Amino acid sequence: MDNIIRKIEELRLELNKLSVCRCLTDPELIKASQKLDRALNDYDKFLKENM
């Protein structure tokens, strides 16, 4: 579980960095946002399956 949380934090930081210098419709920013969304969905699924 620590790996999932660490990955989410890395993706969140990457997204924050990109959002400072790029337009919200920039393809790279959108891709980073989608990667974070997938990681958060995986984490949510993991929590639901292990409760």
C-alpha cells in the first residue's frame, strides 16, 4: 500500500509542477491528470477490496 500512496504523491507533484507553466488544456497536463486519476481509482479499488 505504501507504493500506491508514494506513486500518487509523485503524480500529484508532477501535475502541480506542470500546472504552473502550462495551459489547462495542454495535452501533457491532461495526460498527467489522467495518470493521477487512474492511480487514485486503483487506490480506491484496493481499499474497497481490502476492508
